[in-house]
Amino acid sequence: MKIRNQFVANSSSSSFVLLKDALTDLQLKQVRDHIRVGEKLGMDYADESNKWYIDEREHVIFGDTYMDNFSIYELFDLIGIGSNSFRVYELG
């Protein structure tokens, strides 16, 4: 498994872990509703068929996909979530 601390291109399988303490309340809401936010920002492929699986825990948010979904990392950049707030895991 590769672990990266920066933005990466989409792959067939990708996951991330967000540190909730590093996010604002607005950013948390935007991540939870990433498809609607992505559509509003005009992101390509931001529709329900490209939704990321989000699993929220007490201190972190896990996200993963097993297909070429829209770039959630681009969304993070657009809503001000810096790469120091999450870790990216790519299987391959």
C-alpha cells in the first residue's frame, strides 16, 4: 500500500482519512455533502454515481472509492482543506 501526504490523481482504488479537528464546521458539512458541493462548484463527474463512501467516526472521516470518481482532493483544495489535514491511501 502506498501512503501519500499530498494531492494525487484518481486511481481505480483510493482512500483518505480526514482529521476532524483540523476542519471547520462548514468544511465538515461540505465533505459530508460532497456531491452537491462538487456540483455547485462545477466539478466534472460530481453526481450520485460517482459518490465517495464516507464513514465518519469521533475524530476522523474515512473515505474511499473503487472506481474513477470525481477528484475529492480537488474539492478539498477548493473548500480550503489543506493536505496537512488528511492522508491519502492508494492501493496498487
